[in-house]
Amino acid sequence: MCAITGILSINGKQALSEDLICMLKTMEHRGPDGSRICLDGKLITGDLETTNHPCANIGLGHNLLSIVGTEVSQPLVKHGLVLVANAEIYNYMELKNFYDECYFTDSDCEVILTLVNKYYKNSLVDAVNTTIKELDGDYAFAISDGKELVVVRDEVGVKPVYYGTDNSRDLFAFASERKALWKLGIKDVKVLKPGEMLLNNKTISRPLTKITARPILKVSDSAEAVNPYDSNYYKNLLKKFLQTL
């Protein structure tokens, strides 16, 4: 039960950090293991309340409750992409093993960032849509490439997301709890429905997710392929490994 939040300045850069920190404090009970924010791709470390923060177009924040992996603080930043996620990705180890990519943490959420980067061409939305076809788990996450902000919630909807706009300040915001948005003075708070996606400050249609064919792993180039979801997977994997000795 982590907390994610973000703010999009609709008309040019402005100070976002104070509002981000305010929302994170409101949801501190959801993630006592650490808080961090990112402004236009720049991670802000140290004491959030005593640091001078630059103005930004997009700000993302996260309160951590570590369940899978070590206590890895978010937002996660890689190759110009920034991710905050409230997620449990059940097949993250299989995906990490299948895709020969460089991982910096053992967080299950890093695989989301890695896959979006892998599929990212010219459209962040397309990359996210391709990524979620590979994810088996409960998730709500937001990702930005510095130009656009995408927020997505899985079809089951275990992880909550709420959003709204402060028209007086030209700010769009989302958070894991309504009261974080109320704290900013946003009265008209909407629920991001299960399976819905936000692109910047608008909801957009999203194809129904059907998990793609699951990864097939090989012990070696010459080994017979084995399916990590097969109940005999580990038995077969051990057998193949022993045959190589």
C-alpha cells in the first residue's frame, strides 16, 4: 500500500514541490518507509521541506511501503523516463530473467520502467499499452517522459487513483487518496476507473489488456525452452542445468 501522486502544470512551469509534499504528508500512513519527489526528471533528495526546489511542468511523488524487494525509494528514473508506482508485479522475476536488460534495484516496479523504455519509440502511450500486456499483477502507476504524463490503473482496480483540476492555478493532480487532492483545494475529485488511462489531464480509451504469451526461458542457447509458469518449471530447469555440468 504505497502512495503515488503527481501534478501537471497546464500552462508553463510553476512551483509544484510544496503541493507535492503536502499531498505526500496527507498520505504518509500509506508509506512510512520513505518519501521522494521528482521535478521535470530531476530527483530531489534529502530533507524535502528544507531544500530549494525549481519550478517544473511535471512533478511526481511517492511514499514507500516496501513489500517486494529491498526498500527502494521512488520515483525511479531511467533513460529520461520517471516512474511512480503502487504495484505488486507477480511475474517480475520472470520478466527480468527473460529480458536481458540492466536493472539497478530488485524492486518489482523497476521492470515496468524497463519495459516502457524498451518499447518507447515516439509515443509514451503506445509504450505503456505494450508494457501492461506483459504485466501480471495489481498496479496503479504514473510515468512521464518530460513531455507527457500517463497514469494507468489495472482492470481489477485494487490500487486506487483519484484526479482533479485546480482551474484557478492551472494545475492537474492525481493521488492515491481523495483527501490529498482536497488538501490542495480541488473539490471536484474523480475516480480513475479500473482499466482507464490518463494522458496528461484527460482520460483516453485503452485497449483491453490480455497478457501476452508468457516468456519462454532457456538454460542455454541449445537447451529446450521451458515455461516459467509451468508447474514443472523449476524441476525442468534444475534438470537442464545438471545436464550442462
